[in-house]
Amino acid sequence: MSNKNILLTAVAAAILAVPVFTHVRAAMLAPKGYVIAEITVTEPEAYKQYAATVPAIAAKFGGEYLVRGGQTVAVEGEAPSDRIVVIEFGSLAAARSFENSPEYLAIAPLRQKAARSRVFLVEGVTQ
């Protein structure tokens, strides 16, 4: 292969790669999405069944638990009475897809029966 052909191939490859890198960079800079829940468990045994099932469903949508219960310390106002859960997703759309998925909608009634909850979808900051 001549130097001219090598140069033309390299230039063509660079030109074709620009849209791919632009898309990847945009995805990396897009804000993440979060499911944030404040949960007061009223039926612990029933809630355990829900809590054991959700992580696998969240993972299918790229969800990663950042907070799942644990100690809560009030700084201003009253601390929530029970659990705080934060699940991070690649985007708000992914968080919404998880919440609206048939798999999650099938088990959400378990949580609704076993706890009082406030659940929010929140868009993170642009990176």
C-alpha cells in the first residue's frame, strides 16, 4: 500500500470517527438520573420480599444503589423516620424506564402494601 493510500485511509477513518466520539462524549456529559425514596416500613416481612427483588430489576436498567437504608443524621429539620434509598441511573430516562418497566410495576404493590413511601425521580447535574 502506498503512502498516499495509507494517508487517505487514516484521514477517512478520522472523519468517520468524529460522530462516534461526539456521541460518546455527549453521553458521558449528560446528567445522571436518580430514584430517591423515603420509606417507612410498616410490614417488615412483606417489605423484605420487595427489597430482595428490586436490585436485579434496577441493574437491568443500569441502576446502582448509592444509599439503601443506613444511618440518617438530621442536620436541619427532622430526619426521615425510616429508610432513604438512592439509586443512580445513567440518565433520567433510564430511571423512568426502570420505574415504568413491567418488571418493577409487578412488584411495586409489595412496597405499597408493606410501607408508606415518597418516591422521586431526579435529574443530576450536567458534568
